Amino acid sequence: MSIIRQGKLSEILLTIVFLTFTLYYLRRALKGRSQEYRHLPGLDAISDGVDRAVETGRPVLMSMGAYAYLSGLFAAMTISAVNIMRYTYRLCIRKGATPLFVLPHNPEVAPLIDGIYREAAVAEGKPETYKRENVFFFGNDETAYRSGFLNLLGANPPATVVLVGAITGTGDAIALWTTRSVNSLLVGGQARTTHQGETPAWDYCMYLSDVYAGGAILSGDQVMMSSLISADVITLFAVALLGIGLILVLMGLPFVQWTKM
């Protein structure tokens, strides 16, 4: 009875419901059952962008954003972006496009990106295509990152830019809009709701959770996919509960008081 007196019963019930959804889809994944996510046009656009690079003889420029950290708020975005970068690298090597990569101003991801580049070249049976000079680091300062990115756009205009992950307003926004002046196809997106002002700049935008979905889809990891699917189901459940609550309130029933049980 102490739980009821503290007003925590509704929270406990919701927690149980959410855990049930999560464990159900996780169990399906661990049993090897295939789970599908909706089609993301942005992933198809990456392949089209690589084809565009081959046809024009211009490179494919990639970045995971100025704040691509492996810890804290940006870690999940960075991990998803890593899967997308690996996919893009492999397509470039397979089809004969030149990949260029701008490292974030945080150098801790440099060995990871270098390893992905090497791995992609070996996996495609073309280890000789790995070129360390195609990976750029402009310094551990956001201003240096932005200036270097802009200089690279001007000196070697890419056919396609894949910019997805921990994107910032001060580090990446100017580069985003600059792609319009060099006629680049821009594919990417970011997961922060507070930094969506540059969304119109993308030709193909992966919006909010689409960034996580894109990384999970390209990874082929069913466990990772299960977490996204359960999150979507939980979101739909919460929206439905909110709608039902609104109807009950309009009917004069004490729905708000019920939620405080």
C-alpha cells in the first residue's frame, strides 16, 4: 500500500508495459527471427550518390559531425554513423569512387575511422585502394573543423556529401549550406531535436530516430533493430494513451487524477 500512497502505481505499471515490449522484441531477435524496419530513402540515396561520383569523377565526402564522440550524449549517434560510414566506404571502393573523410575535432575516433577504411578496402578485395591521405584532421577545435571542411569543399568539390551523426550548428551548419554552391548531393541527418534548423539543406534527410534506424539497418544486427522497433511501439502506445486520456478528460472523467495513483 505504500506504493499507492506515494503516487507511484501508474509509473510502475507503465514501466512494466514498456519493459514487456522491449523484452518481447529482444527475445524475437535472440531467437533469430527477422525484424524489418520501414524503408529509408536516404540509404538508397547514398548508393545513388556514389554512382554520381563515379560518373562525374568527383569524390564522395563524408563526416560524422564535429561532435562525434564515443561517450556521453553523442555516443549513440556516432555508433550509428559508423555503420553508415562503413557502408558508404564499401560502396565507394566497390564502384570506384574516391572517398574523402573529415574527422571531427575530437581525435579519439581517428583510429576507428582509419580502421573502418582499411577494413572496407580489404573486405572488397581491393586493399590497395586504402589511402591515408584521404582522411583529413584539421585540429581539435570546432573553428578549425569548420574552416577545414569549407576549404575542402572549395578545393575539391564533391559529387556527394554524406554528413550524418553528431552534427552541430556552429561546426557543420555552414558547411551544410555551402554544398548548395558546389552542386553536391547532400545525404544525412542528426538525432537532436534542438538542431533541426538546417534540415531543409539536405536533399535526403534522415530525421531524428532515422539516424539510429539507418545505422541499425546497415549493421544487420537484429538485437539493435529490436531496440528501435520496441521504442517505436512504446511511442505509439504513449500517443494512444495520451489520446485516450484527452477523450476521457473531455468526457468529464478524472483521468489526470488516475495517473497520480
